[in-house]
Amino acid sequence: KAGVTQTPRYLIKTRGQQVTLSCSPISGHRSVSWYQQTPGQGLQFLFEYFSETQRNKGNFPGRFSGRQFSNSRSEMNVSTLELGDSALYLCASSRDRDEKLFFGSGTQLSVL
Amino acid sequence: DQQVKQNSPSLSVQEGRISILNCDYTNSMFDYFLWYKKYPAEGPTFLISISSIKDKNEDGRFTVFLNKSAKHLSLHIVPSQPGDSAVYFCAVNAGGTSYGKLTFGQGTILTVHP
């Protein structure tokens, strides 16, 4: 069974640009969550989608947004990039009402 | 306000001995407690979890203990192997409509020496 797939693996952008990251969950998993990992703040929850609806949201500015498609695949978008957005962005999927989240390898975003 | 704390940034253990990783939490309403293992620039790998109605769960070399009165969680690895060297994160989940939302501790770097 394939795991969670995230693309691209690495990304370099400049300040002010926008970026879209993609996530394909494990087959049968309908919940997709996004997390940001930085050296200073650790692993922080961005948002969770289930059945194409945002079900939970973390404490991030509106520049961070996401969506989920009918096949459960998800994308997250960051607009007007700032240097502080440089991070490892992780996508996780799970069955509904299952506490176990399975993570992808992440997208390493560098903002110059 | 840090809801989940791993007070030991690092732990060094000899191969074959027991590794004990600790985690404290503040909110008694959490329903599930999890441990993840992580290598740099990779996603966390799920190890083991426990629900709030239990006080112990085992899976092979990994055992998680939950002390609800002390709001304390621990992971025991026996015997420790060099391949266990990684960063270990504890995480909590409030369940309900928040299954997809984990709150993580800051991590503990485990080094297992041959």
C-alpha cells in the first residue's frame, strides 16, 4: 500500500511569491492534515480537511490556505511568501475518527 | 502556552539497555497520546499510541505508559538498538472533531551507542 506522497520534495522561492504544495493521501484515508516544522517552533498544526471541508484550523495567518478534492488529494497554498515561511511542510492522512496520522516525507521550502 | 512538554532535549543510551523518553501535558481533556520517530528532513513515523482509558500499551520493543493523575506519558524501548537513534516526539489528540489535529512536544534526540 502506497504511503502519503508529497510533491515537490524541495522548493526555492523568493519573498513575495506564492507557492502550492500537493499531497496524495493513503488510499482509503479521507482526512488530510498539514503541519509546518521549523527549528524554532517545532511541529505546528496548520489545518485539516475532511470530505473537501476544512474541519480544523491552526493559528496561522490567512496567507496559508488549503483545499481538498473529491479524491481526498489536498493542496496547500502560501501567498506573499516571507523569509520566516522557510520550513518543512508535512502532510498527514488518516481514516476518519482514527488518532493515528501517517505522514509524508514533506516539502522543504526555502524562501530567499 | 506549551500544552505538551518534553523536558529532555537529548538522551544517550548503550545498545541493549532500556531507553525511557518522557512527556508531560497540561490538558486533562486529551483523548489520545502518541509517539513518533523522526529523521531530519523526513516525515514523522508513527510508533505507538494509547487512549486515555488505558495506562499501558505494548507493541514489540515499544511500551507506552500513561499516568493521567500526573499528566505524564513515557515511552520505553527495550532493548535499544543503534537504529533507534532519531528524534522522538510525543503528541496528543483531543479526539472528537479534532482527530486530525495533533499537538506535538519539542522532541527528544535519542542516541543509541553500539
